[in-house]
Amino acid sequence: MELNVLENKKNKLVFELSGVGHTFCNALKEELRNNESVTITTYNISHPLVGKPKFFVETKGSETPKKALEKAITALKSKNTQFLKEYKSMK
């Protein structure tokens, strides 16, 4: 996975992600939506076969989009760790 920042302003972040599809993008978008400082979060894939997901994140207040993204990634990592733990305890 490769992250390419296209725009990084005080309350706006636009970036592309290479090597991921809708599954990861939807999970990341939902985690960003859980943050009260995030006012807009969405992504677009311009072409289903060759397009790269392009994310748009805007925040309000003092929290930057970069910090909101960091929180979302940490939350996803925690959920993944918990899921793995539950999976390993399955009989």
C-alpha cells in the first residue's frame, strides 16, 4: 500500500491510496466518520480497474485531518487485533 498526499491544509487532506479497494476504503471512511471533528470524509475510485482510491477528509476545530486519520488507523488496528484474538479462540 502506498499513500500519496495530494493536498494537505489546516482542515483539509486529500490523498490517494495504491493497492487497496472498496473494502479497506469503506472501513477507513467509517472510522473517520466516528470522529466528531471530521465534517467530510469520502473517497472516489475514478476507474474500477485502474483507478486509485482518492480520499477527501475535512475537519473542524483544532484537530487536523492528519490527526483524525491517525486516530482512524489506530482504531482499525485495534479492531483487527480484537478480531484476530476472537478468531484464534474459536473452536
